[in-house]
Amino acid sequence: MARLEDGDHVSKVLKGFKLNWMNLRDASTGKILWENTEDLSIAGKVHEARVPKKILKCKAVSREINFSSIEAMEQFRLEQRVLFRGKCLEEWYFEFGFVIPDSKNTWQSQIEAAPASQMIPASVLSGNVVIETSFYDSELLVSRSSVKIFYV
């Protein structure tokens, strides 16, 4: 388990890190289903996202994020937990790697959907799902943010 330490480094990385934009696409068609320009990496508050419920019918979703970093990061990565009414349903791990200082980067990842028979209806999920994202530089926890999902 990573610890929040080295306050000076964390402070510099966090101050210089910004999530510029993010989108979610149907991975099979490339069509953008949702996009946002709010910095969803900011800790200390629960962000909200209104996502079209048709995204739950996709066999796979492509997530593209664009971020800026003033500081170098040795091993930038994300860990995400999908919480339904506070209980973890899924965990996802994504590795970007080295981030050069004073850079702007675009990162695309694909998330495979559960089989249709295991999907929970949008009406039950909406407002009850929080995606908790932990941002790391190697093992150093830089930030942890939460986004509550509403399916519309």
C-alpha cells in the first residue's frame, strides 16, 4: 500500500499536475459518448459526471485523458476503484510511465465491459456509483479523487 510522504515532492507534483480534459468513447466505433474539461484530479471534493446510460451497452469503453505536468514523474499510474453504495465492485490499474517535466500528454486506455448478464441497470447505478481514482508517481500517492456518476 502506498503512503502519502515526501510532502515537498508531492506538493510540487500536485501543484504542477492538471487533468485538462477527458472523454469516454465506444471503443468499437470511436464515437465520443461523454467529455469533460473539469479537472477531475482535484482531491477534497466529490466531483459529479453525467454520463449517457447507453455507455453501459458498450462491449468496451475507451477513456482518453489529457494532462499537464510541470514536474517529472518517474512512473505515473492510476488505480481506480468502482464503488457501488460504498462497496468495491471493480478495480482497474493503468500505467503510463515516465512523464517529462513541462509536458502535455494524452493517454488512452480501454476498459472491457462485464457480460450483459452481469450488468446492473443504469437506474440502479445512477447516483450510487463513485469512481475513486488514486494518482501515483511510482509508489508515492499524489492525489485521490472521487467522481459520482449519474447515468442520463
